[in-house]
Amino acid sequence: MSKRVGGRKSWGVDTLIRRALASSENSESYWNCVSELRARGNDEVFQKAQKLCQNRNITKRILGINILAQLWIYHQSYRSKSLTIIRSLLASQKNPKILIFVLYAIGHLQDSDDTKGVRKLSSFANHNLADVRLAVAFALLTHEDKVSISTLIRLTRDTSAKVRDWATFGLGTQIDTDTPAIRKALMARVDDLDCDTRCEAILGLAFRKDKRVLHILQQELMKPSPTTLIFEAAAEFGDKSLLPLIAKQLLSIDDQTDDLWISDVKDARDKLSANS
């Protein structure tokens, strides 16, 4: 038997596709093959990914979608062509598994100024599967049109913590738009049982310099080892009265304290000091 030589970078496009299809969609092997195909970014890859998107086999169609989703990162010329293909799949898509990948692909491909099909995207915000609603929140990130914002506001009230978290993240810091409706939605989440959602809401309010967030930040900074999002929010809000509370947090450091947490707290302290 001949000895195997080379690796993924020496494989042809057909071999990479074949190896990806032989792997689980959640495996490192699968995504390594997808990443290599995206990096190749030539007409052969694009055409074969397009053909995969048209295949009746679900696994093959999803692979095609995943290749096209970020092919443009390496080769901008494929962005609009890939988006056209993915949007055509959305128009008639009923399989929830494929729908999720299509929505994420649109999120990667569609820039914030492109609002074509936003109403169609938003229509899936009422889907019975939380994973679909989560993909909708991702697809609408950075969009500042009225439909996208109203959809994200609705998703901040979702029954799924992950959906609420991503929708709150989208409203809070991924857009510059500042309206009473957005602030009301963020305020509604500052007591959320999900820590990530609550902290994203606090950060979003701090980003908008909402005076109501000062007391909230004071309360959060008096808790033991707050999440770093709270320190980021304190630095963003820029009120020097928070400095003593941050300094007290640094006094609690011991040998078990995470180095990244310490770095983030010090960074927030330095930014807040500089702004004072």
C-alpha cells in the first residue's frame, strides 16, 4: 500500500467535497474541508457548490449552502452571486434543517444596507422551532430598517434564552439606532433570568448613555465577580462614580482568578479613568 502524503491543501475540490460529505456536520473534519473550499474560491468551487445547493439530498444541499455562505470573505466577486442562490432557496424552503442554514448564510452574505427580502426573513420569527428563530436573529444583525428592528424587539421576548440573548445583542450594540422602543425593549431585559441576555441589555443601555443604567451598574458591580460585559458597560457609560466599585473588584483577585477576567476589569478601569 502506498504511503499517504499531503493533506487537505493538496486535495482536489471533489475530494474535499467527498470528505466533507463523509463527515458529521458538527465535526472538525467537516468544517476544515468547508474552510479549505472557501479559501480556494475559484469558479470550480462556486459551480460545484451551486450544484450541491440544487441537489435533492439534504446533506449535499447543506454543504453547498455552507460553502457559499462565506466564500465571499476570500473572494468578494462571489458575494452577490452566492446571495442570489441562497435567497432562491429561502423563497421555497420548508425543511427546517435547511432553513436554519439558509438563514445563517444570508446573515453572512447580506450587508446591513441590503434590506431586500427582510420581510421574508422576519416572517420566520414566528416559527415553532427556537433554532429557526435564533437563525432569524442572526440574519438580522446590523440591520437598522424598521422591519428588522421591530422583529428583533419581538425576539427579545422569546421563550428561548438563546434567542433573547442574540436579539438583545443585536438591538443593544450591533446598531446605532436609538429609539424609545429600543430602550424600552432593553429595559425589559435588565432583570432577565438569563445572565447573557441581562448583561447585553445593560450594555445596550450604557451604549446609549441611558441614565437609568447607572443604578443598575452599581448593583451589578457590587456582586462577586460580575461578568466582563458589566465592566465593558461601565466603561461605555463613562461615569467616574463607578471607579471605586471596579477598584474593589480588583482587590478580590487571588490565585484562582481568571487572567482574562483580570485583564478585562483593568481595561475597563483604565478606559473609565481616561474618560473621567
